[in-house]
Amino acid sequence: MQDNLILLADAYKYSHHKLYLPGSQYIYSYLESRGGKFDNTVFYGLQYLLKAYLQGPVITREKIDEAAALLPEVFGRNDIFDRSKFDYILDTHGGHLPVRIKAVPEGTVVPVRNVLMTIENTDPACYWLTNFLETLLMQVWYPCTVATLSREIRKTVTHYYNATASAASFAGIDLVLNDFGFRGASSVESAGIGGSAHLVNFSGSDTLPASVFAKRYYNAPTAPGLSIPATEHSIVTLLGEKGEPEIFRHVLDTFPTGVVACVSDSYNIFRACEQYWGGQLKEQVLNRDGVLVIRPDSGDPIKTLLKVFDILMTQFGCTVNEKGYRVLPPQVRVIQGDGVSHSSIGEIYAALQKAGISAENLALGMGGALLQRVNRDTQEFALKASHAIVNGQEIDVQKMPVELDAQGQLRTSFKQSKAGRLKLVQEDDTYRTLEQGEAPGLKDELELVFENGVVVTEHRFEEVRQRARAGIV
């Protein structure tokens, strides 16, 4: 089914070719983030959708036949799906989609309530096609939202590094937030596109499909997601509770150099830190040419981390950096991968700061809260028609709902849409949306990315990263 674009729309849309007014020729629609959790949105993921689903001859006779067999069953009637609409695209355009899509360059950070993308049909016989593609194209909300969430976390991390970390440690910020979300993602495709959206902001990731997507669809020259050897509980518990220190020693023996992480809460995280890592194995840890990353994986994150750092700094000692905050020896660090979310990260780092502990001691792992605990309403994404041509007459199209608030008062809904043909301009270091005829001296930041079945503009992954990271470390 994923290979048949004809079946990748909401079922009700197959009736729209009849429901648009007779004489409809062109429908022009736009995408925006209408608001939501964050004030800005990172635009990312459209290039994947274009390459994976829309480019080339995507309409074939076999796909039309498949749809023609299925859709009468869906509707229980034969007068809704009209295969001639798709036969026309096949016969007239060789199966290529007669649409034009413009979008802001991927990785651009745009304030909410601005146009991010526009789409219009290029053949008047295909007026119905513009919003037929809404269902699929709307799924760009997901990578945009993950990229936005990940960027907001980078801002938080950068804030606490600026406050507490040494200048030398800033080189490691790329690896502070690690994607642990593959197993919690709803599909391999979600893991790939959502995981690659995280890699726009950070480099740490155990979600391999993320690097595959970045290389395949964004021409990343090397894998942008980086990982390290690490244990899991099935390894650490293999010899039972009494055998835990033997497993720990084996981990150090197996990787005598480089970074290695070891989950250490299988029985008692505090005993593991005090008696094993900071006791029996202390000299081996300090003599390694590399970093041991100790991972607690249960309990209240803040209380657990504060006690873990207290034990480790007592056992291994610490220094005070130029900002007055304590730092473990470079051979020892901690990663918190349980209970990590956008809201808890700031609380964790604030608690460390209050305790005089530098942010550079701690890395983070994030799973479901990164790739799965988001939805289209996190940033209030919508794709709406704003202009049309009917019987040769240009019409500005707009919705402006009046709604009741919780107090029963009438108000204009935030779902009010924009009207006209739109452009995005940059002025005074910010973006705003205008109609195309306004401010002719200001450049339209929307660029042509797709036309009549061809991806005409591509962005490399490093370019996307540079745009998204502008203004933060």
C-alpha cells in the first residue's frame, strides 16, 4: 500500500472531484504551524516525503486498478472513486504529478503562524489534486515537531553549559542528548524520519534508521548519528547479584580504551558506584585511556543523580572548573536515560547547578518522549486552501471560525486561516507572512522544491543542521 500513492489519502477526499464547484481550475494551499508548545518551528522532513512518495511516475495502470478494486468496497457504492482522474494523469503527464510545491529551506527556524510550504496544481484538470495530497504532506508535522523539540532541548543544554560548564567541554554538546527511541517508535519509518530530525540538532543516537534516512534522502556523506559500546541488563545480570563486579570488570577489560557505557542499577546503583566502580575497579577506571559512562536507569532522576554524583565525587575526587562548578575526572561520566523529557531536563540541570555540579558531567538518553510523545497538535500544524481560480476568476479563500470559549464567550478561533497567495519574508531578523503582491522589495524565502513530478531543489543534511543550529551552540 505504501507504494500506491492513489491509496494514501483520507477516504473522504475521493469525493472532492465532484464536490468542488464546477469550473474549478486551480487550488492553492499552504502549510503552517498555528502555535502550540513552542514559539518557533524547525522545518524538516519534506524532502523525504517528496523523494519517497511523490517524485517520478507515481501513477501507473496497476495502481489505478488496485484503487478501483478497493474503493467501491470502502464506500459501498460505485459513483465516488473516478479512475478517469488518475488515468488522465497517467496518459497526459506520464504518471507524474502536475503540482508545484514551494517551501522554506529545510532546517530554517520560523516563528509559528507563518507559511512554511505552499502547493498548487499546474494542470486545471487536476484542481482536485492539491488537497488530495494534504493527507500525505501533512505528515511533515512529525519530523518538524521532533526537530523542534530536540532544538529546544539543545537550547536548554546550552543554557546550563553556559552557566556551569568549562569552555573545553562545549565540544561535547553534540553528544549530550542521545536518541534511545527506536524500540518505542510506532514504526521503522517513524524511527528513521523522527530519528533523523533529532540528528538535525545532536549527534548521539542508537536509532540506526536515522542515519540511513539522512544519508539516503539528505545526502549526508557519513552517518550523522554516533554511538558507543554499551551494556544492557541482560549482560550485567548474567552472573546474578554477586557476579555484578565481575561483569563490570569484564566490560573494562573488553574495552580498555575509548568510551563505554554500563547500566549499573540492576541491583543497587549506589553500591555499584561506591564499592565497585569507585572501589574495587577505581584504579582500572582511572588508568583507562577513555571514559566510563555510568548509567542509572530507575528511581527519581534528580534524587538519584544527586546521590550518584555525591558518591562518585567522594570516591574519584573532583576538580572545580573556571565557573566554580565541580567536575569528575575525565575518565568518569554519567548518563541519565530514564524519566527524561523536555520538562525534566531543565529540572535535572537546575538541580545539578544548585548542588554545584557542572552540566558537563551528565549526558542524557531520551526515547519515547523524543520520538513518540508528540502529535500534530504539539505545534498545531494545518494545511489549508487560501486561493483558487474558478471559471477564470481568482478568489482568495479563507476560514474564520467563531467559537465559544470556556466562559461561553464568542471569539475568533485560532484556527483562522490565511487568505491569498502567500510569501515568507525575512525582515529585522525575523520572518513574517505576506501576500505575494505586498512588499515587492522583500525576497520570498519560499523556494521551488517540486514541480510536475521532479524534485528541483535538494538540501544536504549538513546545510539543514547549520540552519537549525543558528543562534545556539
